[in-house]
Amino acid sequence: MRHIYLIIIEFIFLFSFNSCAITEADDPVIVSGTITDSYGAGLGDVTVQLETTSGTEKVITDSNGKYIFNLPSGGTGSIIFSKDRFTTQKKTIAFAGGSNKVINLQIKTIVEDSYFDINAKDLSFSKIGGEVFATVHTNMDYEIEYKSDWIICSKSASSIIIKYDTNYTSEERKATVLITTQYGKTITINVTQEAGPPLAITDYLGKDNRTNFFANIPFIAFSNFATISSANSSITGLDLTVKYSDDKKTAYFPNIILPAFTPAKITYSAESPTGEEKVTGQFDIKAYTNCVNTGSSISQKVLFTKDSQYFWVQTNTIGGTSLIQYSSNDMSVTGNISMPLNRYSTVSYNRYNNCLYISRKNESKIDIYDATNGQYIKELDLSSYLNGSSVYEIEFSENGYGLMLVNNLLYYINSADNNKCGLFPNDASLVDPNNPAKLIVKTIATCNKGKTFVLTDKYGEINKVFVIDSYSKSMTSYYNLRDYYFATSDEYFGVILGSSNNITYIDFSTGLKYDIASNYVGNRASILITGEKLPTILTSVFSKISIKDGKQNKFESNAPLSNIYPSNDGKTVVITYNNTIYLFNQDLFTINSNKIK
């Protein structure tokens, strides 16, 4: 009986315990606390928001920073503390029914909680330009300020980039980077760059795309002391001996002698005296100014304008004819005249009116173009004078008076007198003695600043030369010459005659003849302007012969020159070689001929 009583008592106890636990979970709960600032003082007007599964409640702290929530039961949730200009904080809480939960919190202002961390304070740069990245950790916006022009600063989401120039001065450089944050914090980065200059290439022959090889010694200029450790050329056997300037900052290659038509690429390495700094580079040099491949040299004619600023090239090929204008400065294309196939026969330049006269085939008509810009001016119809015959050759003097070869007759044309045309005054010496109706003149040129005409009886077996003054029309004749070609020049009052192994110069002012025996005559030649009383000539076998002293110089060349055309002012010369037109400075063949092979 007593045993049963104890069991009943134990059952009642357990039932009472469990009933009590359920009742406490549903009991009301108090959540309270005090909010203080960073100095420990109570902070009023803080919004305290409690979010539970039962809903959301919000209270405001009193002037002492106190707050309280009276909740109907226990549970879990989150509590958020917020106040203007203070950092908002959020906490997750759990509270039992019937409990008194106390949550005290210290909150700081946003300014107090702001941060800006950068892994760079003082930076040192090498003298060679580059850039550095400084890592930034921050919760603020910021701006960068700097004044030195040798640095450029920029920013990204997580870094500041500082780019710096190469220091070419011999002084150490300093700069300051000032960082200003959103809330007034400032950070200063001091940067220092070591003194220069670094070893670098500052100049070299050809840097301006014009090598001027004939006038300047090939060189490389460095920013500091340098030694050429190696040098190689695309041309085998080029002498690359180096000489240095007194300050050791410039290396010269004084012994380079180039083939006239083959450019050279020079590659080199240089280093500082200690060997710590090294640079490599290359430069291109050539004896000519520029060149253009024409694709053919079947027949070409070059006409310089009076001021020698431009020249026109007429090229006749199997496919047609082209007439292109080039600049005498760099051989850039500056004009073009359409030349329909089989329409034109010859092109002549008239220095009097600066025009091109282009005669048509099988017609007594000439088209006139402005020689400066290639613009068409007009058609000149000479049918009433020439009876339908076409003009074979025209040459104009400086006063606009011209001579034309037309169907075995010699005509004149006067551009200074509205292109008046007619037969040139008869002279028995100009015609074949066995056939008075047949003209023996085959070629016409000018000399003596364009004042004098020079006519020959043939081209390939010259026996006679006729000299006609363009003003008086008086004529002088030279006979029994036995030469193969002739050449004249604006600069000289005379004519060059060439045969297989002899060169003759006839001075029209004195009537004297100068004969020079030579194995380097070639089948054509041109007169170079040297300022001397007697000319120097350049022949098609690429040789130079002085009429003054007979000195001869044969240059290297794999093939004969097709054409040689010096400008009127003596500055440039156009040479056709292997279907390519080259523009040279005449000084290369006169004053500086030791620069080419």
C-alpha cells in the first residue's frame, strides 16, 4: 500500500513540473538596455527596431539612452540600432519566456568608424619610367591631388596607380600625392625618383625618316655614356668601325661606304660603362633619297619644272603610258595626268609658261597642261600649219620660243606670241645634201639657262651638232664628230659627246673641244653641276668623269643605268636602274662620292 502511494506522489510531481515549463515559455518577456556613445554617455533618439516571427516593434531611446520592449512571449529575432550620422548595427537575439533580456550597446559615429588603408606611404622610383599600384582598403570616397608633371595618378575600386616618366635629368626628383577622403581625412604619399639619365637612345641617323647619308656620318646618340658592344649590317662587308664623341655619348660609323642602290639595316647593342644598363636598336641608311618601282624601263622621260621643285616622269610600257609628278624633296607623288594608250607621242616642258605640251599621235594637235598641278589648260590645234602631221619632238627655250620636228621638217612655235607656228628659216646645213627635202636633224635639246638650242643629226652616230640662239636665231655648226650620244645642261654653254671610249666637251662660248679617253663612257651620260667652269659627267656605266682634270671614278653597279636626269638647280638627280626610279642628291656624286661604292 505504501509502495502504491509513492508511485502516485512521483506521478503528481512529474506532471506538475512539465506543466510549469510550458507555462513559462508563454510568459511575457522584457527586452531592454542602454545605448551609449563612444564616450560612455547615454545616447538618445536611437531607433531600436525588434523583428520577431510575431512582428516588428520599434522604440526610441530616451535622453539617457534607455529603451524597453514588453513582449508577450519568448522567441528569437533580430534587433537593429540606427541613428543619423551613426553606424547602424544589427544583432541576432534569443529570449526565453518570462525572462528579462538586457542588451546594452555602444555605437560610434560614421566618421569614427570610417577607415582608409593604403600599402604605400613613401615610394622610390627608378630613373626609367614605369608605374606602381598601391592597394587601397576603404569605406569612403576620396580624391587624388598632385602637381608634378612627371607623374600621372589615377584610381580604381581597389588601388591607386602612379605612372612616372623617365628621368632624363641628372637630378633626383620628388613629388607629393595628396589623398583627401570623404570625411576630411588626408593621406600624403611622398615619391622620389632617382637621378638620371638612364641609358637610352636619344637620336640616330634616319630618325627623321631622311638619312642624309651623303652629308652626315651615321651616328647613334645616347642619354649617357655608352659603348657599342656589337653591330651588324644587312650588307656583307660593311665597315662598322666605331668612333666616339669626346663626351662618349655619341657613337659614329665613319667608314661606312654604301652601294648606291642598296639600303643597309644596321642593328646594334650598347651598354653603360658598368654593363648594368643595356639598349638595342637599329637604323636604316641609304644613299638615295627615295625610289619607286615603275615596272618597266622600256622608255622613260623625266622633265623637271623650272624651279626644280617637281619633276614629271613619262613611262612608256607595253601596257600603256603614264605621266606622274613627283616632289624633288622626297619623291612623294604630287600629280598625275591621264595618258590613254596610243594617244600621245611625246611630252615637252615649256619653262616660259610652266606648262607641259603633250603632242598627239597621228594628229596635228597638242594638249597643254599646267606643270605645277597637272590641270588641263587647252587644246592647241596646229593642223593649218602642219598639214595633219604629228609633232615628233618639241623643245622650248627660256623665252617661250620652241623648235619642233615634224615629218622631216623643222618648225618653230612661239608660246610668247599666242603659240604662233611656222617653218624654221631654211639653212642648207640642216638638210641632207643628197635630198634637200629631208631634214638631217633628229634630236633637239637646250643649254645655257635655256637660251640656246642644240640639235644633232642622229642619235647613235652623231656627225654634226647645230647650235641655234633662241633670240637671234643665228646658227653655229660643228662637223666630223663621230660620237654616239650627246648631253646638255642648263648650267653650261656647251655639249657633251660620248663614243665607245672617248668623251668630248665642246665649249660653245670659246669653240674649244676637250677630249678625254676613257673605258667608262657607256651609251649615255648626263652633266652634273659642280660650279666649275668645265663640267663633270655621270655615265650610264655608273662612272664619273671630270672634264677639268680627266679624273675618272667607276662606281659599283650590277647593271647599266637606263636614264640619268639632273635637275636644273644642281641639287638632285633622277636615275633609272633595274626598272626603278631613284632620287639622289647630286652632291653624292660630286662632293661626297667617297660615300658610295
